[in-house]
Amino acid sequence: MLSFDAMTQWDTELNEMNHKKEGNQYKYPDTLMEALWYVHAYFLLPYR
């Protein structure tokens, strides 16, 4: 599913996401959001 290699690429992924982006910059990469989604789905956590 997820590897720790994805988390080591945090800065690289953020730089790619923020390249030529106007306005506020992203603070969290898509891989982190994906990892949180997996945890949420696996443990059947509520939205609040």
C-alpha cells in the first residue's frame, strides 16, 4: 500500500505541486492525504 519512501519525498512532491501555483502554497503533499484516507477507511473512523 504505502511505503516510507513516499514520506521521504515530502519536499520534492510539495515543490512539484507548488510549481507555478498562484496564491497560497500547499503545505501537505497528496501522498499524506492519501495515507490519511487509508487510515480513515481501514479503521472505519467517523468524519467528526
